[in-house]
Amino acid sequence: MCHPDSHWVEHCLNGRPDDYRHLVRKYGPAVTALLTGRLGDAEQAEEIAQESFVRAWFSLRRLKKPEAFFAWLMGIAERVAKEHFRHRQRQRRLREALPPPDAPGPDGEGNALALKRAIDRLPAGYRDVVLLRYFGQMSCRQTAEQLGIPLGTATKRLSRAYAMLREQLSRERSES
């Protein structure tokens, strides 16, 4: 028997969370296929699809039109894909801004060590966002929640921390 999406959404909201699997089975392949076409990478698409279903589950109570579950889910998947894309871009820019980790830096030390020292010299609030965001691999939102600060504060601190790191590392390179 084929029930409409609203049926499964209502069941989930009324204490039957196992019924969410019906929506995952129904739309999982379609979401993954659409993301694969957009991203060109099936493995990343699968991860983003899974993250999208998890976020949808935790936001299900905010769904105003249960019959429009698929469109709502695709909106979530689109946002997750954009976050993933922005994260990859930031990491690429960070890699491009820094020399290779094994290249000798000041005093013959590797750049990884120079970066670690530069991060250690950041003020605590800036150091914390960098450590959580990149080494803890948290999103900006997760970083803000972990630190108990507004999202805008976390992103501003992150931006300022990058500027400080670039300045410190540039200064160290020019001194060597």
C-alpha cells in the first residue's frame, strides 16, 4: 500500500519514529542521484544525502506542509550541499595560502610546526574557533554552539583569526 508522505510524517510526529525509514527508502535514491549529478561525486552525494535526511528528521516538527516533504527535503539537501561546497572552498584557499606542510619554514622547521605555533599564539577566543572549525571539523554553526556564542561572532572570529595567522606566518617567512 502506497501512503502519501503526509501519512509517514504524521506517524513520525505521533511517536512512531521508525516510520521515517519509509521516507528515506522512497526518496534516498532520488536525493542521492540529484546530488551526484550536481556534485559529480557519488560518495560525497551519499554523505550529503544522509546528512540531509538527519537534518530533516530533527526539523520535522517545523515542516508546515507534510504533503510537500520531498520539496522541503530537497531544500535541506541544497543547503547542505552549499555548506559542503563552501567548506571545501575554504580548505582549498587555506591550503593555497600556506606553503606545503613539509617545506622548511623559519629556522628550518616545517610549516606544519610554524602553523601550530602561530595558532598557539592566537588569543584564546580566536584559537578556539580555529581549532574547532578546522581541526575538529565542525561547521561554523556547530563551532558557535560548542562555544556558546552567536553564529555571527564565530564567523567574525574565524575571519579575524585567519588574518592574524596569515600575518604571523608572512612575518615569520620574511624574517627567515
